Amino acid sequence: MWSAIGLATNNQLRITGARLAAPIVRKTTAAVPAVFFRRTTIHGAIVVRRGFSVTRILPSAATKTAATTKKPAAKKKPAAKKKAAAKKPLKKKAVTKETPVKELSQGKKRILLKEALDELKRIALFGEDPAPLPPTAWSLYTASKLRGTTGSVKVNIQSASAEYKTLTDDQRAALIDEAHKNRLANAAARRSWAHSKTPEDIYRANAARRALERLGLRLRSSMLASIADDRYPDRPITALAYYFQRRYGSGEFAGRSIIETGNTLHTEWKALSQPERQPYVDFAQARQAEYEARVKDIFGSRGIKASCKPIYELTRRSQSLLTTPPKGTEP
């Protein structure tokens, strides 16, 4: 049962606009066991009745301020669109510049020249050619005489040469026959060796040998000899050359000089009409198409120039190293 004091206190409470929130201020008139605990909410305040005492739990000032001033809810910002990841710029390869030849020392030039020449010799297939048999009667006789001899080579060669002059006709005829067989054997061995390589390798080897010959190096002529390869097509002739070939082969110009014959045939070609020239033009175009198709089979889409580009660069580098004076010796 509520006491008269509790009821009077309850009627006098006039608390407005408060909410239940912490922190709170607790005012208690007396301590009463928790078993008699009751609470009543009046206009946002809590009144706790414990027997004959009343406890009011009032909101703090901070809570009142928050209750009276409501802040408008913040508008949600639209989610920012993810930017496409920027592509990383490709790193440029560092370009190594060649040191000008004029700035190189003599020792460095010798090293670079040796490297360039060794690479050209490797492409030229130096040292891979089959060893030839003596191709002439004299070389065959001399080789047989020098086999197993000691002493000066020059003296032994002079002695063999003197003996060769005293040979009979039958002995020389036997040597000539054997030398002819050697030449046939050399051609067969060289052809078999060439066919063990690709046509592109043989073409590059011949290009490298021509480059070494132009550099003026002291090399044996046999090392610079061109390698025959019947797999590579012959270069096609022009329409004019085909006309010259047909007219000269007729025998009409027998006994006349080449210059006179050439001038006459050139004048005839100029006098021909287009329909008269057309058969020669068609023949030349057909041979050109066949040649280009065969070259494409050998070198692929790269072509001859791309295949031989390293040879041209090595040749240019070697020429500059041979002709440029070393550093510090310029006039």
C-alpha cells in the first residue's frame, strides 16, 4: 500500500522532455531492501518506490540537450565508382650505344676485330670443308714424295719438282688419270658435305667468304672458294638477255667480236615492237616468279637481306676497325 507521502510526491512531479539515458543522477531518500523495488515512468522520469520512500532517477543535462536538438540524419554519399586500374607503362629496354671506333684504344680494337673476324669465319664454315685429294698430276707426285720426309719443306719440294721433270710419258699419264679421279672424288665429297647443311647455311657461308675476301685478309684461296650448291636456284635473266641468248645461239654472229655483236643485237632489240618483245618478256617474268618462290622456300618470309644482315654488320664493323686509326694517333 502506498503511503500518503508517496502519493503526494507522485502528483507533484512535473518532468517533461527527458529520455532514459546514461549518465543519470540518482537521488534516494532512504535505503529500502530491493525486495520492495518498484519503478514507474512519469513523463520520461523514473520513480522508484520502495515502501515509504521514493527514488527519482533524473536525466543529466547532456541527455536533455541531445533530446531537444535532433540532428538531421546525414545523407549517404553515393558509392564512388572504382576507377579503372591505370595500365602500367611498359619499361623501355635500355639501348646500349656502341662506343665510337675513334675513341677505342689499340688493344680494344684488336680484341673487337678478332671477335668480328672469328664470327665471320664461323658463318663461312671455315675448317668444315672436306680435305681435298691432290687434284693435279704435279701435286699428286709432290704429295707422295713429301709423305714421311723430314727436314726443310722448301728443299724437299724443290727436290720433288726436279724429279717430276724426269718422269716418262707413261708415268705422267698414270698421274694424270689418278688426279682426274681425285677431282671427281673431291666434287662428290664436297657436294655431300654441302647437302648436309641447309641451303640458307651455304648461302650465308658464301656471303661471309666474299666479305672476308673484300676485307683483304691473308687467307688461303681454298678457304675463300665459293661452295657450290645445286639446290639454290640460278638468278633469272631479263627479257633483253634472253633475246641476246637466243640470237647469239643461232650462229649468225660466228666470227664477230663480242662488242660488235652486242651493239648489233641491242639495236635490233630497240627496233622490236611490243608484240614482238612480249614472248621474251613473258619468259623472263615466268623465270622470275619461279626464282622468288624457290627463294621463299629456302629463307622463309624473312628473305635474303634479313638472313644476311649479321654478315653485313660484322663486315662494316671490321672495316671501321681496320681503317680507323687508334685513339691518340689522329693527325
